[in-house]
Amino acid sequence: MKKEAELLRSVTELIKETQSGHKVWEIQCQTTEYKDSADKQVEKEDGVDWIVDECFVSYYCTHQDKEFLMITYEKLYSNGENKKSENLIFLPPLGIRFFDLDTLAPYAVKADQMLIYDIHMLWLSILEQYRKNPQSANITVSQR
């Protein structure tokens, strides 16, 4: 089975386990979202200035008696009227938990829209479970 198909299956299982309250997560998030707009990166495309936000999220838990680590990266663009994003997914070894694209690149997993959607649903499930039971996740958010 391809790595992305295995990941999709695992994420689907993790969503169910999280929603049933049987999963404890260690989540680390690093984002530029809360920076002042003047301090954010701007990219020009076809004469349009896009303000760029970046967000890394590290998901860690035990799944099927093994340690599971996945890191996601989202690059968000906005220009006041429109928004768009780029998403990357990585399955690095447990010792590599750096929020650095060059370091994570060898561990990239090809991501289609279904996998990206399911990972987003996993994020929402973790947040919902955390709201109900704060012991279900240790969530750390820091500025990038």
C-alpha cells in the first residue's frame, strides 16, 4: 500500500479514536497568524500582493501500539479579497520534530484533497475533544 493510502487509513482511524475519547495527543503548533501585518511576508503574483501566513502543526500519539508522528505545514495567502493555501504533510522519524521545510522535505507524503480534508477533520476532532476533556491533549502554540 502506498504511504499516502496508509496515512489516509491511519488518519481515519485516529479521527474515530479521538472522537470516542480513546486518544491522548501531544500537539505543537507554530504560526505567524498573530504577527502584526507589517511584519508578515508579502509575495507578489501577477501584480497582486499576497500577505503570507505559515502554520506548522506536529501531531503525536500512540496508534496501534506504535508511536505516530505527523507534521503538517500550511502556507496561507490573503490579499483582502481572496484567500488560498498550500499544504504539505510529512511523516518524519520520531527524532525529527523541527519546523523547517528543508529538514522535513525528505519525509514528505503526496497529499491529495481527501487526505488534506481528513487531516483537517482530525484537527477539528482533537480540538473538540480537548474542549470536552482538556486532559485529552497537550496543546502548545507559539509564534513563528
